[in-house]
Amino acid sequence: MLPLIAIIFLSYLAGSIPTSIIMSRLTRGIDIRDYGSGNAGATNAIRVLGWKIGIVVIIVDVGKGVLATLLISQIGREQLDLVPLHHNLVQIIAGLSAVLGHIWTIFAGFKGGKGVGTAAGMLFSLYPLAGLICLLIFGTVLLTARYVSVASMTAAISLPIVSLILKHFFNYEISSALIYFSIFMAILIVFTHRSNIKRLLKGQESRIKKISF
């Protein structure tokens, strides 16, 4: 099982790349964790560094999930095919390792982002339709409530529901492993947003500016 260990390790390292911290130091000479919400994620990057840099952070964070799921998961494919380990499960393990690396990055004292972008990259790599539906849910909640945290948690919680509906009512091929992963991911995303939940309950959570068309 050496290839699987290598996949987990390399995926975790890929996810651990602290994109917002690197960008804040390169562009402003600051540590983004000292500003805004103190989180090393894309939302705080947008808040502190602006939309242009924030979009770069989002793209890279999503890319980390794609990299782990589609490329790193292929390491030692021939050897893994000899054991009863479904390829789709290996991809999920790789993607999840990247998400955990993003949240608990080894390069920044195990204090990273909230995992939403990297999880989205993994989801779109495996099941684009489910990813698109969750993205639409995220966008709808964001435009109406104007809380990124609420939109992120709603989309995460929606993932297992969307997956089950697609699987059982539309015969969309979704592995049981993804169903279990989606439930775990929903719990994990809510957990990483626990500080946001506290601010929401106190009425102190920041909203994005109202978008007019």
C-alpha cells in the first residue's frame, strides 16, 4: 500500500500550500492572518487584498483539489489496481487529503483556510453536475443573505442531499464513497466555520456589499 501512502502524503502537501499567506506576503508584505478575520482563506484574501488577488487565491485553492484528485491519485495506479481499492475511492482519499492540508497546513503552523475552495476543486473533478448544483446554491444564498460563510455552509450541507437525489431519482452514477465523503465534508465545513457561526449569532458577521444589476 506504499502508493496509497504516497498519494495521501503528496495530496496533503499540495493542499497545504498556503496560497493567501504567500500572496499577502508577496503583494503587501503582510501576513493575512493578522488582518480581517484572521483566516488564511480566500474570503479574507478578498477582504484584505482585494478582488483581483482574491480571485487568484480562489483559483489556486480550487486547483489544489483538482491536482490531488485527478493527478496525484494516479501514482502507482498499476499497483493499486491489484488490491480491492476502487479507483474512485483513491481519488476521494487524495482530494480529502488535500482539503485537510488546506485546513491544517504544515507550512503555517497548521492554521490554514476553511477548505471550501479545495473541496470544490475535488467535487468538480469527480462529479461536475453535483458541483454545479452546489455552486448555484452557493451563489443564490450569497446573493440573498450576503454572508459568504452562510453560503459556504449551505452548499456543503446541500452536497449529500444533492448527491442522493441525483443517484436515486436521476440514475446519476455517484459512488457510495462520495455519499459518505459528502456527509463528512458537510460536518467538516460547518466545523471550520464555527467562529463564523458565533459571529452570526452575535450579529457581528461581515456581509459582502450588496450587488445591484
